[in-house]
Amino acid sequence: MKNPFLTVVAAATLAAVTLTACSDPGAGDAGEPATASDWPAQDADLNGITLTVWAAQNSNKVPESVVSAFESSTGATVDVVTIPDPYEQSVQTKVATGDKPDLAFWQPTASQLTALNARTNLQPLDGAPWLDSYSGDLRGITGILDETRYAALITTPAVEGVYYNKQVFEQAGITETPANWDEFLAVARKLKGENVTPFFDFGAGTPWATQWWVQVQLADAAKDGLWERVNQNQEKFTDPTIQKAIDSYQGLIEEGLFNQNLKTATFEDQGAALLAGEAAMAIQVNSFFGQLQSLADTDELNEKIGFFPISPSGNVGTFIPDQSNALVAFRTGDAEREAAARQLLSFWLGDGYAGFVEAQSTVSLQDAVPTPAGVPQALLDVHASLGDAVGSMQALAVANPDLYLNLGDLIQGTKTSQEVAEATQAQFAELAKAIGTEGF
């Protein structure tokens, strides 16, 4: 059976190569890929060197253990700076004005590497000494644009799926997790009938999780080439497949299956509500589990929180490496700091990796580094679901329009579901045309 990891990579890379051949927004002196000899020793002296790492609100605590160990080992100073949400747009705006960090958390998909003008702004990471340490197919799963590696994967690529409160299910007499979308909705309606809030989402601030509700409904279509057709302008967000998924999300809201404070709830509210049993389920990605881990220890999480992937016809996850999963290193023009940034990546995925996965209580991506015994079962289940996951819009489309912002407007009542699709399609077409994609 063809490995779905490689299907995702091939499609994303093909899309990236196609748009690059048409008109590369990052054209210019891209330099030569870094080779093994260009990577400093992990413990090389860096006294007097200060590195800046940009992180999002949900990833700014991730580097703590590595940064502390790296500073002790090398004498470097590493400043982690939180960039306000919406993170990706904020980073792109700053970079466009010439403001660059040494490293940043970044979504390692072809579309998002293109959005950052990788060839101009990022250091190529080919020849990195840690590449052969990845388990199985993880080396090639993401981080590549136009056959050049620009991102270092540090944690399990995110999967869109359902986190649920086991105790709420048990109290409602639900003994098995749903096996497809229809069963998923049947469980939600049963819970609502017993005065339990089935779903929790958030519409205040930056409602980035709204898009997962649409994308998991597109898993079967994605397997059938949806995003390739969208990339070729042969299918649109306003056509029945995607429009129906948006309409369905609106219908679930109107049915009252979500938390009553949907319009005002925030990301921080979501984890607390699920953990407390104030809601039964949330469609989310891996970074959400990091929030849960900040609120409860492994024993409590194993007791209360489970995970299952969902799709229209089964339990297929939707694969979406997000900014908390990977790092990129910038071209700053300072050769000493650029080398130090590569050194930090080598340390992170080298001598510092065992301590990192232990501190994060997360699944190891390296055969030589065991997954800590304390990793919660839900996170192990997320990692296991990658085996047959299908690519998301971010992984397979040539551009990443603001679907989530438009869905936030839907929640607030300022856009209809049709207007959400129209606005998203218009922006997608504009972005695809700007990067020279054929057919736009």
C-alpha cells in the first residue's frame, strides 16, 4: 500500500515545484545548501552570541528545556520572543519589513514555506547531521520546498481529530468511539439530549480551530484529489464539496451542539472546559494537547482524555504539520549567528533531544531516543493515526487562505456560509495568481 506520508510530500512538493517554475516569489541569490561540514559541533563555544527564537502563544514554552541546556553547554544566550496571534500573518509582516529572528517556529508545509519566501529568507538545512536520525518516513514527511529542506521537524506532525472526555462518554453510556461522521453526530445529539454540551469551539480573538471542522469533513475528498483540483482551478471552495462542509459546520452551530459562549470563548477556555467535563468533545490538533498538559498530569489525562480521528466514512485523520512542530533558521546576513542557529538545531535534535521529549512528555521522532514512559495515551494515539492520515489544505494546497477568519465571521454572524466560501475562494485565487500558479 502506498505510504500516505509520501503521498502528502509528493503532492506538496509537486505543487511547490510547479509554482516555482512559473514565478518564484523568492527568486534571487539563494546560496548553496548547507553541507555536513557547515554544521558546527553541538557544543562549540558561543560565548557572546545571542540568538532570537520567535514563537507563537501556544509554542513559546516548548523551547525551555532545550534553551537552558544549550546555554549551559555553549555559553550562548537564547531569547524566545512571543509573536502575537495571528502568528503566521504577524511573522510574515515583520519579515517583509526586514525584521528577522535567527530561528522561528513555522508550519513546514510547502505553501507556508513559499509564503515566507524560503529561498530568500531561510537557510537551507540539507546535509544536517540529524536527518538520518528520524524514524521511518518522518525524514521526508514535510519541511521541503523545491527539493530543498528548510524546516526541522521536532515533534509529531499535527493531526486534526477529536479529543474527548472519557468520563463524560462513560456517564452517558457511550462505550465505543464513533466510527464515522454520522456516528460522531449521533453521539453529539445523544449527549445534547442528556443536557451535555457536545462540542467546544472558540470564536473570539483568532478562531484558528474553526477550520478543522471543515477540513476533517474533506478527508475523503482529499484522498480523491480535491486539493490537486483546487490547485489547478478545476474545483473551488464555492463548489459543492467544500461548500457543503462549511454549510454543515454552520448547521451544527445552529442546532445548538456547541458551547453557549461560542462567540466569546478563547483557546484557553477550550482545554479547561474539556478537562472539567463542561463539554464532551473538541476537534483540535496536537498543540491543543500541550494546553491540556499544562493543566493536568499524565495520570489525570489518561483517566479523562481520549483521542480518535474522524472523517466522513471512517476514522481517518487529517494531517497538518503546524508551527509548533517545526523550526526554520533565517538568513540574517550575520554568518556567525547563522552558524549558531544551525548549531542550536543540531543540539535540539542531537544531544538535547532526549531531554526535550522528556520535558515535553511527547513522542520521540527518533529510534535511538525512546518515547518517555509518561507520554499520555491520547498523544500516542495521535501519533499512531499518522499512518493513514490524509493531507489537509495546508499540506496539499498551493496557498493557505484565511478560511478560519472567515469561519470566525460566520460564528459572529457577519458572514453567511456562502460568503465564507466566496471570500476564501477569492483570496485563494489571489494568492495562487500572485505566486504564478498556472490556471489563475
